Amino acid sequence: MIENMELNGNSLTQTLSAYEVWRLALTRPNEEIYQRISNDPRASLGRALGWITMSTSIAYTISALAQLLLLQLFPLTSFLEGAEDVISGRILSSMSTTFILACGLPFSVLVSIFGIFIFAGLIHFIAGALGGIGSFDRLVYVLAAISVPGSILSALLGLIPLVNCLTLPLTLYILLLNILAIKVVYGLSWGAAMGTIMVMVLLITLVAVVIVLALWGPLQDFLRSPEFLPSELF
């Protein structure tokens, strides 16, 4: 039913369920579908952030459970023997592994939300500079629609030996979907949409290089310090 509704011009006031949005964003990527998602009356920044919170929590839980299983098979204390002076092994071994992983969940959610805001903010600025006209909120909404199924599927694939190699092509596929989202939301050409991503990557790379150069001297001093390489290790 939804497939017929998507192409009907009179359906622009109809809303899509969350599942329909995620499914269409991942499995039927074309300009008309993405325009339909962007123009959904229920599209909002709050709904998008709720999706990001949910998908990050699910993906993190999947990874955490896998790590807990590995730590049951290979106890953490066996890796910490004789390393107390270097990495405070006594403290780490006494802490609950479950507690450590649980504390990472809110941090992971905050990083995901902060990350999509930074990503969308840079895209919004660059796309506008290239002549695109679009809404920041709509961009975040479409990006979230792509990210939700993508992040969960990536977490599941990462658990399966041999199949986990598919995470790389999945990442490239998600990147192509992001370019399509930029094109649709800002009304850009394919070249301008790809150029937006390339400029963003260049800006992030330049910032990273500047930070590394600024910290390289102090980092070298720290790596050579007795605190980093205790003499007892030699």
C-alpha cells in the first residue's frame, strides 16, 4: 500500500511510520522517495534525535553483549597480570565489567547526537555556500532515517565472522545515501552534493592536522617521560 502512496501526488499530507521511513530510506533510495521522507508532516528534529538515541542504544547494547561474552571466555584479569604499575590493573580488575560497559551507553548516545549535529551543521554551511537551499532540521531527519537501520545492521554484521567484512561496503552504501540526502534536501546537482562531502572531509582533515601539529611536541615529551615508560618495565 505504501508503495502506491509514495508516488501519488495527493499523498503529500500522509505520514509515514518510523519503520516505513527507515525501510524506504535504506532499500528504495531515489530522489522521489527521499523528497517524500523530507516532506513528511511528522518530520522533526525531535523525532530524528529520538531515532538516533534508540539506534545508538541498540547498536551499543549489541556490541556490549558481544564484549561481555568475550570477557567471559577470556577473563580481563588474565590480561592485567603484572601490569598494575602501568595501567592500574588492580582498580580495573576490581570493577564490574558490566558497570564499565553500562556507563558507556549514555556517552555513546551523546557522541552520536553531537556527531550528527556537527556533520549536518558542516553540510548545511557548505551546501548553502554552493548555492543549495534547504533546512537543517530536514537534513538531520533524513540522515537519521538512513543512520538508524544502517547502524543497527552494521552492529549485527560485526558480530558474525566472515560476514563482518560486509561492514565496509555497507559504510560506502550509507555514504552514497547521505550524498543523495544532501542532493534532495538542498536541491543540488550530484556533483555539488559530492563536492559538499569532499569539502567537509577536507575541512575535518585540516582541523585534525592542525590539532596534531599543535599537540605533537607535548605528546613527544610525554611519550619519553618516565611516567609513560616506567623503568621497572625494562
